[in-house]
Amino acid sequence: MPFDFLLDYLPANVIVKPAIGMFYIYFDKKIVFIFRKTAKNPQHNGIWISTQREHHQSLRSEIPAITDFELDEGFDTAWLLLNDQHDDFESGAISLCELVTRKDHRIGKVTPKSVALFG
């Protein structure tokens, strides 16, 4: 798992679900992050942050290394990205984990899968 050091900064009861080249991180009945590190499309490597558009500005102002998540042209997403090549990746990633630990309302989305994982 990429960035496994971050598990030390997340609550002990997170659930990690592997997928192809990605690891989904769930906490408190929400998907909070996807950790991604693959050779294909390296511009998308790093931490995908599950959030909503109304929280983008406040999260980016708090952690300036966060950027919009840009997929193919025309594909709109509310996810944000902390790219693993950014100079402040480690400190930004730790800050994100601390927000999750404090149950910051700006991070995470309830999905049918996330609810099912927690029973």
C-alpha cells in the first residue's frame, strides 16, 4: 500500500479496501480517501480526497498543496487531489489525516458501500 506511514495518523478503526492500484480508506461510515500510486497516469498519484465542492476553497486554503482533481476533459468531480510529487506532500497528507481523525465535516462522503462496510 502506498503511503502506509499515514495509517499511523489515522484512527485505528479505519477500513482499507484494496483495488487495482488504489486503496480505498473508510472511516465513520464514509469514504474519506483513496491512496493511489501506479505507473499509468502518474499525474493522478497521491491522495484523492472525498469531499464536496462547497468545501474546496476552505480545504485548499488550509492545505495549499491540495489541487482540483482533473480527469478527462468534460468529466466533473468533487474530489480533490494531494499529488504525491508535491514538495509538501507529507505534511499535507498528515494534516488531512488529522482532519479525518477529528471527524472534520468537510472530508468524507457516505455511500451505500461505505455504510455496508460498517454494518
